[in-house]
Amino acid sequence: MGYEYKVVQIREGMIGGKMSAGKLESVLNEWASKGWQLKAITSVEVKGRLGPGGVEGVLVTFERPLG
């Protein structure tokens, strides 16, 4: 049996400042309701649209069986 993966990027700017546990929980529950299981959460610096700097964020990786 194979698997498929989904990676969701969450930036601080998308959640109004600091990383919100409530926002992360909402994303996890949204994808879980579609059959996806959390595989990993990775902290990253996400490049902004303007300027050379970046913002803190996370990549949330989900997995589910094919089929």
C-alpha cells in the first residue's frame, strides 16, 4: 500500500503575529477531517514577498494511504 503527502505552510503573518496554538490546532483538525494524519511539523524561515528578510513559520506534513 502506498501513501500520499500534503505539506501546508503556515507563516506568522497569516496568523497575526506569534505562532498561535489555536490556529495550528485548527489546521490539524481541518486536514484530519479529510483523512490526513500528521507526519511532521518543521520550523522554517519563510521568505517574505518584500525585502531580503523572512518570517518564522512551520511546514506541517500530513500523510494518508492512497486509495
